[in-house]
Amino acid sequence: MSSELDLDYGLIKPLSIPKNSKVPDLFSGRSSEEEYDLYFRLKRNNPDLIDWSKNCILLYEDQLHDLDGTSLEAIEKYEILKGWLNVFQVTLEKWVDISQSEQRES
């Protein structure tokens, strides 16, 4: 895989995800990590929840702003925003788990 310095992210900023996350392709059921990362412009590391949350907010705001200038149909915009709701739900669930653990410890 090319080094991060060789990649031109343009309008798309990298998103950090866990090392083993990837979606299989429709034909073989598999996708190489390199292929997936290059296509989605991902940087693999394990961010802490605070960094993850901050990046989610920034990326969401950028994408929401960019959606206004696209030629996407309303249903396509809806699907993108529905994806963000999933990201936010999972993130909030992690924060709730942490909060509940801290409450039990105190």
C-alpha cells in the first residue's frame, strides 16, 4: 500500500477504524484490506473514543455541508444520513457503556 504521504485525499479526509473492519465485495464475498482502504481512503488505527467522536462530528459537518452542493437524489442523501445515524448510535452506545461502568465503580 502507498504511504499516507503519497495519497491525495482531496475533499475526503481519512477516517480511522478498527484494524479488522472491512465490508466484503458482492462477487467474491471478500475484499483485500488494501483495496478497501484505498477505495474508502481509510487510515487503520485504533483511535480512542474521544478522538473518534471528535472526528465523527467534524466529518459529519463536512459531509452535511457538501451534500447541499451535490446532484444526489433525496433518497441517496437520506441513505447517507441514515448511515451517520448508525455511526452516532454505535458511538453513543460506547459512551453509555463507559458511563455505566464508571457509575458501578464509584
